[in-house]
Amino acid sequence: MNTEKELLDLISQRTGYEADKIQPRMDFEHDLNISRAELIEFVSSVEDRFNISFADEQLDRIKSVGDLTNLVLDHLGVIN
């Protein structure tokens, strides 16, 4: 499974939105109804899943699905 699809599936499981309806521009809080605290918890599970770790300042920049996707791909060394 590719990383982006796997990440979308995780977001889908968390939000109840269908993975194919989730777009990179979607804001976690406003579009997907995930509070900041829930997002931090979710990102922690993403870190565990992909065996990566983000710095606090990187977490502060995650607002949209695309932000998280790009950060994960960057940490994994995947060219996007």
C-alpha cells in the first residue's frame, strides 16, 4: 500500500469520511471536525504507525490533510 493511501485510510477511520472524498486542502478542524487536541493525538498515532517523530514546531504547522501528508512523506524520504 502506498503511504498517501494508507494515511488517507487512517484519516478516514478517524473521521468517518470516505478516503476517496478526503482532499489535501481539507482543514482538520474546519472541514473534518477534528479539534487541535484530537489532531495531536491522531498525529501521535501516525508517528507510531510510520515509525517517525515530528518536532513540536512541525506539529504547529499541521492544519490540513496536505500539511500532514507532506510532513509524513518528507520524514520518510518519499518524493512527492
